[in-house]
Amino acid sequence: MEITNLLAPNEKNRVALKNLGEDPIFIVFSDNPTSTRGIELEKAFKEAKVKYRKSKFVLIYFPDEKNGNAIPSANLFDKYYDGLQLLNNKESLSSFVSDELFRDCAFNLSADTLFAFDGSSLSQKGKAEIKKVSSQIKARTKELLAASSYLSISAHTDRLGSDSYNQTLSEKRLHAVLNELKNNSVDMKLIKEAKAFGEAKPVTGNECLDLPRKEQIRCYQPDRRVEIKVIK
């Protein structure tokens, strides 16, 4: 990742804006987004938006330490950018940086790809999938550790069967994935959290409840997953 520091809307920075890579992320740090400086920066970024249509424009502001309140006028920047993100505390900034810098280390793996239905032993296809994931993580290990960023791994089942059965199944699947990551030489110091949730955190709604069992199995597929996220 290349970082270009645009401290002021001068000609040098306008040239830099025109020569950035594909789909850059523009980040504005501001203590007053409606100041003259902020408006000038907005003009420069608006010009870039014409060329970089898929780019992100992020305004980062922090609470006023004297008054303890976030800057009320910050939302006026909504007039300038579509999909603007307002990050108003250190936690949201930390999450944003981790998400953007290490997007290639976050995965939502289908349990149906990793395991046989109702099984907890990785299939050959599952092992190949974990090998691919391991390669991507290993390529970024030094950067992750340097940024004090770690991995959170969670295993989830669908809602078919009892709570206790699904909890045990998710625990077995979690351990299978952890062991395979280790077998693929992933630095286990990266893994800060590892938890099995059973059926407790479904991503499907109520649309599957009254379906015949075969259709339920298919409908609940998104719930059967292993998630790998980057955390601080």
C-alpha cells in the first residue's frame, strides 16, 4: 500500500491526486470540517472523485476535548461526498485502519465448503481452502504484528438440532480449522480470539423456519460458517 500525504491543496498535491493508483482511499483529518482549509481540501478531493469513481472519502474527526462533544458541523461534509464515513473516536479509527489495510486477511468461509454436512473433519476441498487462507495470512504476518493487529476466528452452525449439539459441533470445527492453520505454518501468536458460537449468531432471518427439512438445510447455509476477522 502506498500512502500519499496531502497536507494542503497546492499544485504539487493536485498532481499527486492525478497519479494515484486505482480506487484510492482519501482520508481527511480535521478539527473543523467547515473551516476554509477543510473547504479547500474538499474542492481538491471533489476533482479527484471525477476520475476515481470507486474511491472512498473518509472524514476523521475526534471529540472536542474541552467540551467533550463531537463537532456538530462535521455532518455538513455529507453535502460533498456520497457514502462518507464519519469516524469520531479512536476505536472506530482503529477498526477502519485494520479493515482497510488487512482486508485480504479477513474471510467468511462456508462450513459447507470446509466440512461434510454435520461433520467436523476437514474435507480435501476444505484443507485446500485453509491452505489458500494460510498463504494470504502468512504473506501479511509481519505487517499485522507491526500494526498490533491480530486475528479473531469464530465458528457457527445453523439452527437445526439442539443447542448443545450445535455448540459441540462448532467447537470441533473451530479446533479443526485452528489445527489446519497451524499445520500450514500460520504464526499462532496472530490468533488473539478463537470462539465457537454454535447456533447463537445466525445471519439468516425467520424465512427458513417453516420450510421442509431439505429446503431448511439449503436456506440455513449462510449460518454454517467460519469467520476470520482482523482486530486490534
